[in-house]
Amino acid sequence: MSKVLIIGAGGVGGVVTHKCAQLTDVFTEIILASRNEEKCKKIAAQLPRAIKTAQVDADKVPELVALLEKEKPELVINVALPYQDLTIMDACLEAGVHYLDTANYEPLDTAKFEYKWQWAYQDKFQQAGLMALLGSGFDPGATNVFTAYLNKHYFDEIHYLDIIDVNGGDHGYPFATNFNPEINIREVTAECRHWEDGKFVETPAMSVKQQFNCPEDVGSYNIYRMYHEELESLTKHLPSIKKAQFWMSFGDNYLKHLEVLGNVGMTGIEPVEFQGQKIVPIQFLKQLLPDPSTLGPRTVGKTCIGVHARGIKDGKEHSAYIYNICDHQACYNEVQSQAISYTTGVPAMIGAKMILEGKWKQAGVFNIEQMDPDPFMEDMNKYGLPWKVIENPGFELI
Ligand code: NDP
């Protein structure tokens, strides 16, 4: 009997709720809570079984604690925004509930993408006998597990790591983001950092690109080097890595819009005074852009997200590429969402399942690559994110 509280009723929250609802044996009771309960009720109405909904402001610890004490779930799945990570972790500690999220904490006023704030909770969670599992989405999430899996089964040591996130989907809008626009734009416009020879090296945002030919029929795309939070935890937990980079595909149209929006100040995160009101430009922009959770019916094409590693196996140079391909329309048909939310929501459900089934349950704060990858990988194949490994695939990245 496991009761779970999901916080956040956006694109990802919808998928997590659908997927948890499919596993009646594991998630025996589900509560979906968000700032706006109407959104929770809309998701609940799509499901084949009854779940509870609730209203909560996750910026407020006492509100969260009251909900946790009333409902007494075993685990919170946090798929609200990265700004709420610490308040939800505080509430979990106070109420004695395990915690899982898909994105690292970020202060509202600086785009940092660092784990230091959440890693600082290690002693508190350990002493409370509770688990906090960080970054159980796709990237971070499945990509970390892919790396741990390659490290366990295909290498003695990984030396070079490239995470490649291609979205070959088309939603037909001139400009829209596939997940929360504010978080997405903060991430894409941030200075690039990659790991090389024991330290992070900074380069301007979007300044390094190359072409990547996806396997199967996904196509060929320009991928751009950018910073992504899993680089910090992976290079900490796999110290054999000499160089680690993250690449994401962007269309020319997306980048042109972003450049113009940046040039006119619309992506700024500092408040500006407008007609006697303080407005944060990027938050206003979010208001104008299509809601990512509405892109599902109109998005066609596939995502291809994977990890390419080079290193040593049995004393010889070895390389391997591991990836998942996900079809936007197939996701929509299953859970009424496009593939970006799907590829995030399914690993969140699997991470939760790992904790509730006791396969990963430990006291403390953990990044997902610290866990045994095998049961998670098995479940990816079972629950909608099948993967393949190509050994010595014969391509080189910059
Ligand atoms: P959305 O903006 O679609 O959804 C966020 C939800 O959280 C909304 O329902 C929002 O409510 C709710 N929310 C925001 N603030 C609060 C609050 N203070 N209290 C309660 N609820 C709140 O985002 P996504 O679903 O696209 O993304 C969700 C999370 O997943 C983000 O943290 C994102 O960074 C992460 N993510 C991770 C990925 C990965 O692969 N690891 C990939 C994609 C996303 P309201 O509707 O009222 O605004």
C-alpha cells in the first residue's frame, strides 16, 4: 500500500499522474496538488481510476506540512518548478515523507543550475531516515542512469561523455517551448559550461555546434553545446570522466526568435517598472507563449535522447551509444501529452516506484546515478521508454 503526493499539475505533472495511475499495485493512492486545483481536476478527469486533488502553494512550508500531515503520503513527487525544491524538501523533513524531483533547485533571481543547495540537506535527510532522490526526469534522470548503466556493463572506466538531446518534433507554432518557458529560456540563454580536465570551462551560450545524425529514422540535426545540471553530479560521482559535454538540438527558427527576444530584453529575469507595476520580462513572455501542456495534439515527430561514452574496456579503447526514441503522437495517444513531458514524467514515475518498492530506498540525498541502474533500465523498457545500446557506433563528437 503506497500513497503518493504529486505536486505540480503542468505538462510533466499530467504524465506522472497518468503513469502512476496505470500501476494500481504500486501507487495504491494518488493525490495531485498544485497552486491551481482546477488544473489537477482536469488531469484527474482524464484517468481511468479515481484520484484525490488538492490546492497547495508549494512556496509555503506550513501549507505543505498541513497537506502532508493530513494525507500522510509515503513519497512526494515534486514536478512543480525548481524554485519550490527547498520548501518541499523542508516540508518533507518536517512531516517525515520521502522526496523526489526532476530538476535542481534554483533561486528566482539567478539562473545557476547547481546542486549545492540540495546537497546541503544530506545530513538532515540521513538523520531523519528519509530519502531525497534528485533529478529523476530524462535529462537529468534517464541520461544519468544510462551513464551508470554503461559504466557498470560496458566500461572499466568512462573518460569522455556526451549527452545528446534531440527533439525532432514540430508543433507548428513560430515559437513555443516544450516545457515551462521560463525554465527553458533561462537554461538555453545561460553561459555554456562543460567539464574538462578536472574543472568546468565556460564558453558563450550556443557558441559551439555540430551536426548529429540520429539512429533509425529520426533525422539529422544541429546540436549546440550548453550547460545542463547533470554534468555537475555525473562528474562528481564518476571521477574517471575527463571531459563531459551536453548537446541539445535547436531549429534555426527557434534560435532566431530567442535572439530577437533576448536583444529586446524580453528574456530578462530582473523586474522592470511598467505603469506602476513591477514586471519580470521572462514571466510576462511566458504568459504570451503557448502553454507547453497544450502542445500535445499538434506535435509530430520524434525525440532521440542518449549518451555517448568513450573509455576503456579490458584494457582497450571502447565506445558506446545508448538512446531512447520517443514519438510525440504515440505519447499523446497514451497520456494526452507531447514527448518532452512524457520522457520526463515516465522516469519520475519509475524513480518513485524504485523507492516505494524498496529497490532504491536509502536515507540521505542522492543523485540518480548513485543507484543501481539495472531495475530502472528494466522498467524503462516496460513502461514506455525502450532503449538500445550500439557498441563502437563509429561517430566522433567534437
Ligand atoms: P509547467 O509550468 O507546465 O508546470 C509546473 C506546475 O507547477 C504548474 O501546474 C504550476 O502551477 C505548478 N506550480 C508552480 N508554482 C507552484 C507553487 N508555488 N505551488 C504549487 N504549484 C506550483 O512545467 P513542466 O510540467 O513543464 O515542468 C515541471 C518540472 O519538470 C520543472 O521543474 C521542470 O524544470 C522539470 N523538467 C525536467 C525535465 C527533465 O528531463 N529532467 C524536462 C522537463 C521539465 P500553475 O499552473 O498555477 O502555474
